[in-house]
Amino acid sequence: MSSSFQIESGGAGTSYRSGELQPVTHSGRYRSNHDPSTSYYIPTGSGYQSPPVYGQPPRPGMAMDEEAFKDKGLPAPPLTWSGRMERFLGLMDFTNCEVWRGTLVELVGFSAFQFALITGIAACVDFKQRGIAIALVYFLVWAACILAALSVWVGAGHLNPIFTYTTMLTGHTTAVRAMLYMAAQSLGALIGTLAAKQVVARDFVEKNSLAGCLLGEVVRTSRGLEWPEGLTPRAGLISEIFFTFLLIFVAYSTLLEPGNFRQTGPILAALSIGGAAGLFTFISSQLKSPYYSGAGMNPARCLGPAIVQGSTLWDCHWVFWAGPFIAGTIFGVVFRLVANKQPQMMTTEEEFYAPPPPQAVVPAPAPTPQEKRMDVFLHIKAMLHRSESERERSRSRSRNLVEEMPSQL
């Protein structure tokens, strides 16, 4: 049985049926032969080539939208090389209002995130159980800010350049959107840090470096930098890679993959990511040295205090960027190799919550004469078996009635 559909664009179109190309005379529409009554317009420019059937070359100038095929449950034609680059870059996002809306949400959300995180850490540095208190602050701030961002627009809420970078690698975000988001997050980190510096105590700024990211106490010697109290750059890089990879895994399981997000929802996604961030921060901060600030897992969060406070925060600052980006790259490659599906690029809030499109109902092939004869034979056999069973049940009821008659008399 062969699937059949027609693709038309601009004049003579193309009919794709069982490996044969046939001209048609419609224009600008796609029609499924399974349902000839339905047809709708397909916008061009999405980079899809006309179906290369059994080695036949694609017709130039033919472009189709993937969603049109998805709605009908039909496989989309393969992307050309230029189509893949167009899909990856997403240059049209520069003129997409939803992208700029998400960028604004990232800017404001990360500013609030950075401010709340620094002031929250400043409030509990003198606690007896300092590590647990800071982990709780991480959990609450991450969860609250992600949930607040998602309530404004569900396409935002990354609040982490590594989340955005990884979604670009896995195909869930275009390169243009990722660039705008990461720029907004870095700027938001700077704004939030400057605001927090104005309200926290001066002792906290000097002793705790504005809650910046540190490997430990650094000593400059004639041989270079040494870390007598803290993690070496190699140990810090390993810590960043593994803890960030785990955090990305949790984020994809709940938020960043649209199919998973439809099942978890914004509340569970925010709580899961916040809980994971708090747990990993607590575990990493207990490693080897109390001078180690713990795994950053968020380069923009580390960038803000480094720009505002400077000093030793720039020593091996590259570790807090290289480690997370390596983890994001590894996750992106693994996702591409393991995931057996085309990633979904969501551009509107409705698309995040919309159920998956129904699969097309393909009519069953007509039965052959041999299959018809077999169906008749099986039907007669079932009727004979049923009549025999009914006769047996009738005889059984008669015997029961005869046995009960003496007792009634």
C-alpha cells in the first residue's frame, strides 16, 4: 500500500505516489489524497526540497513547511543543506516578536535571579549550618524565578546560558534566539550584581567576593598560581562538567524538551530544577575545601560578581565557563545520537501546551479473494460453534429443571 500526497507551489506542482512524479495543476496548496476535501496553504522558504523519489532530482524552487506534513501524519521531505543551515540559524527570529519577548523575560528574570541569589547568600553566611542554608537559597531562588519566567512566557525561563546553548545544539532553539538569550542573561547578571552590591554589607562584599565563583584561596608565587586551600583548576573543571551535566539532564527531563514539559508542567519543572541546583551546590561545596564556592553550573551567575568585584574572581574564571559548556556539548551530542525524533522548535505559548498532532488514519487495503474466502469460512465455523454451545446450554438447563421438579412437588 502506498501513501500519496500532492505538493503544489506556484504553478505546475508535484504528485508523490509510489515513486512516480506526476504534474498537477493546483497552486500554493498541499492536499492529501487520503482526504481530498482538505487542502491548505504551505508557506515557502522553510528550506524543504521537493521529495527526491528514487533518486530523481528535486525540482528547484520548491519549499515546504514541516508542520504541514506533521499535521497530516506524513513524513516530511528531507532538508537541503541550505535548509538545515536556515533552520539552525533562524535569521527570521530577528523579526519575531515572540523571540524579543522571551529575550526581555530572560533579561528581567536573570536580573531578579542574580539579585535574590546574592542577597539570599548574604543573609545566611553566618548560619551554623551554612552549607544547608545556601543550598536552600539556591533551591528557592531557582524554582521561584523559573516559575515566574514561565508564567510570563513559556518559551523563556532558561535563566542559564548553558540551558540555552544546549537547546541550540539539540535543535530546540535557533542560533539567533540562543545568542539573544545568552546576551540578555549576561547583561541581567551584571544588573543584578550591581543592585545587590548596593544593599548587602561591605564585609560580605570583601570577605565573600559578592558570592562569586571561586576555586579556593589563591596564592601567587614565583612558579605561578597555587591553591593551597581549594580545588585545582583540573579538579574544578571536572566538578563543573559532571554537576552541570546532571543539571542539564534534569532540565531536559522536565522543562527544555517540549514533550516532557507537557507532562510535568511549569510547577514541577521549576521545583525539579531548583531542587537539583540546590542539591548539587550543597554536595559540591563540601568537596575537599571550605574555600571552594561550589559548582557554578551557570556561567552568567559567575560573570556578574567577577565584573563588579574583580580581584581574585578572575583567577581561573575560565573554569566556570569551560566546564559547563563542555557538559552542554556532551549532552547535545548524546541527545542527537540517542533521541530518535526530530526536535520541536516552539515559537508560541500555545505550541508548548498543544497535544501532539494526531497521526493520519491510513485506510486498510482491500482484502484479496483468498482472504474473503477465509473470512467466510471462519464466520461459518464460529456460527456452528456458537449454535453447538447454545444447544449444550439448553440441555443443561433442561436437566436442572427436571432435577428441581421433585423438590417442588
